[in-house]
Amino acid sequence: MYYLLEDLYFPPVSEADEEGILAIGGDLNPERLKLAYKSGIFPWFNEGEPILWWAPDPRMVLFLDELIVSKSMRNILNRNQFTVTFNTAFKEVILNCQQIKRDGQNGTWISDQMIEAYCVLNAEGIAKSVEVWQDEVLVGGLYGIDLGHVFCGESMFSKVSNASKTAFISLVNYLKKENYKLLDCQVYNSHLESLGCREIDRDEFMSILKSK
């Protein structure tokens, strides 16, 4: 495992261990974060622990044409139960992602330090959010890193049923319209699989990432 120093550098993703951990240490400086995402790497660690940098193999992604929208979800969208906005309340979204209680998880990996760093990237137009509102109350959303041809999803939250799915589907529809190549979802979970996401080899992911 590579230990990062002050230099703005990451080793090749092929050097990640079997778990997908590539490097440890460093900081959440915006320039380091931008280099990480452009290199197929993302930070994921518990608060109070050293920063871990990941480049897993396989990689969970969504090819945009493979999105699965259930009949019941289509009915919800057609009823206009929610109002969706893009990048109008980034900090509120990331704070909700930090604070929402999740089954099987104690605490959160979204530290205050991470929130501060991603808000800087939002101000630079790189980190973006999707917000879902009901009666003018923020009830769901997601955020991630926009690389212009690949969107790297980071986290999402839902306070009412189907709000995070609405954010996800709305994001995918936007990315399709703008001719993005891929939505990066990082690591497997069954909820993402139900929406059409699947695992691909890291080499294939890197080829798409570098194809801009």
C-alpha cells in the first residue's frame, strides 16, 4: 500500500490491493481530490482514521441506457409527487447525506472535513447535487463529482419513500440528454443493482474514464 506524502501524486490504480485500497494518508485538498477522481480513485474512510484512497476492481457503474425504472416508480414520477432541482442546495444535500440514519451502519464516513472539501469543489463547479422537494421541503437528494463525461456518484439520502430514487433517475435522464458516457457508483450494493447498475472490470472503467 502506498503512503501519500505532500506531493500531489497517486500510484497507478493497478497497484490497489484485493480490497481496492490504493493508498493511505494525504489530505482532502481540492487539487488532490480532482486528481483522484480524474484518475479513477476516490476517498472513503471513517472519521478519525487516516484517509483511504480506493480504486476497486470490479467497479459498480450504470451505463445510462440500462437504467431500470419500475412501473410503480414511473407512476410516481408521472404524478409529479416531487419537485426536482439541480445544484441549488449542495451543502444541504451533503449535510443530509451525513446525518441520515442508515440500516446496518454506525455513524457516517462523511466527515465535517469532507463536507468542507466538497463544498469548495461545488463552488468550483465540479461537485454537484440533485435535490428532491416535497411541499418545498428537502426530502431527498444526491451529490457527486462531475467530470464532464462521467458523473461519479458519492452518496444519496431519502426522508420519504422513493425520494432518492427520484433523484437518481432524474440525474440519469439529465446525463443521457447531455451525452455522458457513464455514472460511476463505485462499489456494489443491491439497491443500485435494482436500478440497473452492474460491475465491470476496472480496466474497462479506466478506459471509459480516459476516453474524453
